Amino acid sequence: MKVLVAMSGGVDSSVAAKLLQDKGYDCMGCTMKLYSNEDAGLPKQRTCCSLDDVEDARAVAVRLGMPYYVFQFTQEFRDKVMDKFVCAYENGLTPNPCIDCNRYMKFDSLLQRAQVLGCQYLATGHYARIERTPAGYVLKKALDGEKDQSYMLYTMTQEQLAHTLFPLGALSKAQTRQIAAQSGFLNAKKPDSQDICFVPDGDYGAMIRRYRGVPAQPGDFIDKNGAVLGRHAGIIHYTIGQHRGLGLSLPDRRYVCAIDPEKNTVTLGEKDELYRTEVFVEDVHWISGTAPDAPLRCRAKLRYRQPEQPVTVVPMSNRRAVLHFDQPQRAVTPGQAAVLYDADVVLGGGTIARQ
């Protein structure tokens, strides 16, 4: 069986390639060239980190005796991920571009490229598991709960799951690094990336200003009654639940409770104003391919690192749903993903809508 292994230059995808090769798969490696410094609004003279990543991936492929390719997907990445990211922030949302990258780039564009190359599978270094059942394919959490990345993969379809391999799903990060060291990989101790790849300094507002080439538009901080509390630096700099970096001198701590892009206002409130039990979700995707025809009891995560919470999901028309949580949830953030679980099985998920 031929497998195209997506290699980021990190230790995870390198070990994924090693494990598959050891199992007898005919592997070829590849790295997706997703953006240039100019696309990310970074100075031309700054060395793009992705160049180092390409060399790290190439070195592993050479060591394993695998063919290796670099595929140019810069325009698609700009159109489907970066533009969407910027537009979301400009509209008062807080997106998760890693989910979009998986959805549109890895398991769409790259999977199609794998099939063109005659590969039966695409493999990545994600910590998650795929199982085939009589009812179809299921996406499951990784055995290592600290490294589980199933939240980022909830948009996968039955067809994609049928042609994808996640070799690291049963491993811990320590085991992965040990295999890399034993294999002589130079990236065995390479740190994990923590930031969005095209925002290496973590300053989303600055990236958006560079990307657009125009400054953010200041506006008013207001309270829930519309009283003006001060001036903000532009809605791209704020997200629900934020209380630091507001630049205000107020008698008590205030939190971002709402962002209105039409009025260019940021509403501040007390901590208890951040909680809600009802959450509307749009663009809902069910991994089974079929939405339930009745309310469903399960668990949900509203952000990547949040523990799952008991919830009742009520499906609606037009790929929408409403989530009724047993306990109030803090800082429900439009633009983030709500991902649904039944034990260790990912049922699906959607994007949190404006409430």
C-alpha cells in the first residue's frame, strides 16, 4: 500500500513516517508550502521558519530512504485559511485556523494530491485514532489525553477517514520522542510549535494590520446599557472573556462580553455576565454523515483545552444546532468550535454562532 506522509518537519510526522515504513507501507514524504513571509505580512528579510521545517522533513525522508516532495499550496491556503482568519477577526469572531487547515488543506487538497500520486492513504502526525465499525468509520481520541488532537479533526468525512492513517494515536509524546531518538532523527528534541504558523509572534492584531495594510479602526468600549467606558484600539484586538490589555482604568475588573462589528463597539461586563447555558452552533458536521433526528445527550468542548461538559444537542435545520449545557459555560466565543463526544468517539461539531 502506498502512503503519502504529510511531514511538517516536526518530530510527530517524522515518527509517523518511520512507523508506517516499519509496517511495510510504501511511503513518500511531502511538505505543504502554505505561505510566504509576504503572505503573512512579515518582512522579506526575515528567514521564514518554514524553510527550516522543510529541511528537517527532507533530512528525515532521506534517512528513511523515502521520496520527498514540497507542494505549493500558498494560494489555496491564503484563500481558504488566512483570508477567512482575517475576515473573522474583522467581524468580531475568534476563529481557529488550525481546524480550517485540516479541513481544507490536509484532508481535502493534500488527500486529493495523494490520490493523484497513486497513494491509497494520507498519513499525518496527529494524535487521534480511526476505527472501522460495521456502521462506518469513527474518529476517536488519542490514548494520551494530554496530546489528543481529535478536537481539530471534527470536520473529517467518512471518505476522508477511509483514506487516512494516524500512526501516533496509541502513543504518548514521550514514546514518540524516544522512537525519534532511537531512529537518529535530528528533530527528536525539536520543541512543539505553540502559535499559529502564520502568526509566529502570537500577535494576531499586528498580523491583521500587516496583512490588510491599514490600521485598525478605534471605537467605544461600552457597558451592557450602552454607556461609554472608554476607547478601544480596534475590535481585531479583543476576544470574549479577555480582561487584560484593555488599557482602561476602572474601579473593578471588566471582561469582554460582546463585540459588535457593525457598531464597532466592545461591550465590557462583570465576570458573571460571561456565563451561559444555551449555545447556538452553525455549519454543523456529523462524522457519521447523518444528523440525529432527536435531541442527543453527549459531551461537548467549546475550546481545545477545555474539559468536556455534559450537554443536550438539539439539531435544527440548515446545519444548525442548539446546545443546552447542564452547567453554565464561561466565555462562549463565537467563531470557535464546539466539538461533540460520546466517550472517546468524536460525533462531530460546528462553529459557535453569535449568541
